[in-house]
Amino acid sequence: MPAYLSAHGINGKKQNQTLQTVAAHNTREIQAELRGGPGARIDPSRVHLNRTLAGPETAEEIVASHARILEMFGAQPKRKDQITLIEVVADPGQQLENPMAFFEAAKDWLVCWYDCPLLHAVVHYDEAAPHMHCLLVPVRDGRLQGDAIMGKRGDLARMQRDFQATVCKRFGIDPPPKMSAAERKRASLQIIDALIRQGARLSADQKHQLAQALQTAADFPSLVAAFSTAKPTPIGVEKPSKKAA
């Protein structure tokens, strides 16, 4: 099964996507997430298996380190909606003989690819599949450049190819299958059906507009994987909208 790679910019506009919240989630300091039970994503009995690859051990220290990096580079945000953090999630998509070697290689590759400071990296073994969260501070030339560092659609596609060729191939992970236009259309309709089953109320026009947006979204493979609607193209990259950049 192919690997999964997703990236998104964090600007703090959403309450569950602030630096503090992301850091607390990654370090397992949100008690509501650790209750366990049916349907829980995190198994509290396995939290001790998680491994920090880089950066501080606590959310408070991560936030403080982020502030120090911005101060060191003289790169303070000029707008409230400016991207101040990039989070990348990497999952090999299969069992590996040495998963930590894959995660270390993925972390090192991400640092080289983004060419900006690494704030934190942790591997989670307490969910259904082992995966890594990397937090990077999008600073270049003394400025926060989240949108530029995230890149455009062509840059994101190139990132996917390079990750596969540089990291995944080394660990015998198959490249992602290509999805035809028909497959993308079918998967988008299945995502909409899943949303409706979860309580979303959409008019016929809204369904049509959403289907069109999904089929052309840069993060479409990630959406497919999240809703488990079809065989995904797992190496996907999420890019925030221009309004959030």
C-alpha cells in the first residue's frame, strides 16, 4: 500500500488549529482525547509508545520555542490570519521492518524540502496506524512566507513525486496509483454521501458545486483517505485557501 503524506498551513483562525491546540494534541495533553472507549481514535494504553524525534516534550515548551524562533529570525506575523506554522503528517501506509528509520528519513527529507526551521516531530503509535507529525516554522529571509513555502499546485505535485522517489522507494513502498477523472468523480460523490449521512444538509446545487470543488482540490487524495470512499492516492498535500494564506 502506498504511503500517505499531507501538509497544511496553520494560521490560528480556527480554534482547533492554533499552535497551542496542535502542540497539545501532538504531545497528548488534551484529556478529552484520552478517554478511550468505542470510537476513540487514541488508545490511552499505548500513548507511552509514542516517540519524539525532534523538539520539546510539552506543548508549553513547543509554543515557547516557536516564539523564540520567530524572534531569532525577526519574523513576526504582520496579519492575524498569516500562516505561522506548517504541519505535515506522514504515514508509510504499511508495516515496515524498521518504521522509525522511515520516520527519521521522512523528517530529514521534510527539513530539506521546506528549507525552514523544524519545531517539533513526533511519531504516534497510539492510533490505528503509526504516523508522524512534523511542525515547521515557515521562515525564509527573515520573513514568514507560509504561502510561498507551501507552494502552488505544481510544487505540491513535485513534492509528492520527490517524497516517493527519495524516501518511499528506499523502504520498498509502492508509488500511489493514479486516479482517472471518472474515479475522482465517483469518489467525490461518495464523500458527499458520507457528509450527508453525518447530518449535512445540502441542496442539489450545493452538491454539484461541492463535487466540482472536490475533484479539483489539491488535497483530494487526503479527503478520499479520510472518508475511506475509494482506493486513495495516499500521498496528498493540503493547501490552505488564499484567504487563509
